[in-house]
Amino acid sequence: MFAEILTIGDELTRGEIVDTNSSWLAAQLWDRDVTVRWMTSCRDDVGDLTRALRDAAGRADVVLCSGGLGPTEDDLTVDVVASLVGVAPVVHEPSRVKMESLFASRGGAQGAALAVIQLRQVRVPAGATVYGNSAGLAPGFEVQVAGVPVMCFPGVPREVHAIFADHVVPRLAAFRDANAPRIARRVYRAFGRGESQLSQVCRGLVDGVEGASIHYQVKFPEVLIKLVVRDADAEAAAARLAALDGGLRGRLGPTLYGTGDDALPDVTIAELRAAGLKVATAESCTGGMIGQLLTAVPGASSVYVGGAICYADAEKTRQLGVRPETIAEHGAVSEACVREMALGARARFGVDRAVAVSGIAGPDGGAPGKPVGLVWLACAREDGEVVTKELKWPGARDMVRLLAAWWAIALLRGPHV
């Protein structure tokens, strides 16, 4: 079963807002074994919208449209869809009553006549299946264009989400072809290797496995590896996916840190909590980013004690006890410095593990032998070991800092990541 998603609005085609509705709808459809073949956007223009709807209905089994259901003159979806199916737009009375009640609750008179422009957003094509909008005023609706279901939503994301959950989910189940392939899939999360390296490691894994494919998505600084198996029988697809699981895990090795939706900070907090460990951070170039990533995880307070942000060299000495002679001899961005930072943080906060980072995030500050993108990390562990790591990432400042923060969290998990 193939779908097309069409989003409508000048604000999209001019780049004024980001089209989050398409990505959200695509993810929802994918979770329900519906493959999105096309995603398009068009202007608030009668001709463009008419062509876009006709094209979509000509190449998809179901079309989902978002936008153009508001009260203003450039909200054209109802009129264009009504014209395509040869009917007139009509006011949806339950939605009109809901609008009147809302206006009255905000100080207007109950039953007061609504302006024509206000009524525009409660219209639907005559004869359409109407989708009540539990999160807003403009109703969604469904019509048949050339025999293909076309489902229309407002453009406000929360209203798209509500209408999809309330009406579209059961509709998809109702008209879905019973013989269409079922999809079994799993997302593997890897950190520490690039997309091309992971692709090479996984090469050949799905060769000869019917209906199986492997896909890669860079979500810096990690890579998502997506294993997909299609089969007419859901259990057969799941069985083949399970058979591939062990082989993929073996190939990914220590770069694989988890599956599903949990990112590295979530996995790290869970593992440290299970082990009963307390941790702290000592940050220079990341400026608190490691602590922010850890504390964004619910329950982090059971693991994370606190941190020191020591941007200036003098603060590394004052807060963490880094010796001035270490900085003088080796520099603040050095293995020697971060070792002392990590040991100092572990002692200061009285924790099991402490991680430290110091680097040159750029765009300036580099020097011969210490270029922009050089980062040193250290993790002082409960067994007395201090694990260090050197990064060289000649990228943009924000990328250097984020990569350093993720490597710091990875080091908190264990020395062999």
C-alpha cells in the first residue's frame, strides 16, 4: 500500500516554516505498514493545488493533505477539492455550532451570527466524510478523487495529530488490502563509526534474504541502521528479522549501543543506574552540554551528581586542582590536563566516575600541532583506571562540541566503546 503526503502553503514553499507534518505523517504511516512513495508541497494556488491533487491520486493508494483549511482567502483546499469531485463547499453544522460555543465562551454572544470569513474554516465539500477536530475548529474530511481516498487536515500540527489518531488510524485498518506486505523493522543505534564504515561492515548481510533490506540514516553524531523485512505474513517477516538480528549485532560490535527510540544519554543513565554508580562532569569546550544531555533524561538525578564548567585555565586549577605546571608544559587541550580534570572532579564530587573534556571547537584558536577540532577526553573510573581519548574533527563549532559531549557520555558507559 503506497501513500502520498501533500502539504499546502506559501509559507512552506518560501521556506518560512519547516514542514514537520510530512515527517510526522510519514512516520505514522510507516508504523502501520504503509509506505510513503511521494512527499510534495505546493503553493496556495488553485492551479498548482489542482495539479498536485490529481498527480497524487494518479500514483498513490491513499493521499493525505495538510493545510489550506483556514478562514482566509488563500486557504483554498476545500474549494479546490470540491471542484475536483464536482460538488459545492458546504458549512459543516456541528463544527459551526462548536465555533459559536467557543466564541461565546470567550465573551461573544451565544448564537451571534458568524462572519463569512469565519465560516470558511468550517466548510467541507458536500458529501464528504467529515473528521471532527478535537484539537481545533476546522474539520478534516475525506473524499474520493479518481477512486483514491484523499484525506485532508488543517495545517496546525496538534490538529493533524488529533485527527489522524481519532479518524485516520481506523480508516487505514478498514480499507487496507489484506494481501499487502506486512513490514517488520528494527532500528539499531550506532556511535563511533561513520555511515560508510558501517555500510561496509554490514555489506552482504541481507543478500538472499527474501523481502529484506538495510538502510542508513546519519543523525549526527550517531548513525541509525534500519533493518526491514517485508512479507505477506507478519509472523514470517518477524521471524526473518529475528534471524538477521544476531548477525547485525555481531557486525556492529561495540559501536552498537541500543535499539529503538532511546538515544545514548538515555541508555547511559539506565546502565549507570542499574550498576548503582554516581557520576560527575568536568567541562571546558562543551560548556555544560554533557550535563545538559544527561539531565534531559528523566531519573538522571539518581546517577548524575553535578559538574564543573572550567572554561578558563585558572578555573581548571581552582575548581579541579589541575596543576599550573601541567597546563604550562602540555597546554589545556592535552591528555595530561584532562586526566587531572577527571581525577579532580571525581574527588571533588565524591563519585564513582567523572568525565572531563577540553578542546578547540573553533572557528579560531588552533595552533601548530593543535588544530581546530582537537579534543581530549578522560574518564576517571571507580577501579582507579583513567581512560583517555583524542578526537580530531575539523568540522563546524557546534559539531565539534556535540561530538565531544557524546564521546564523554560514551566513556561514562565503559572504557571499551
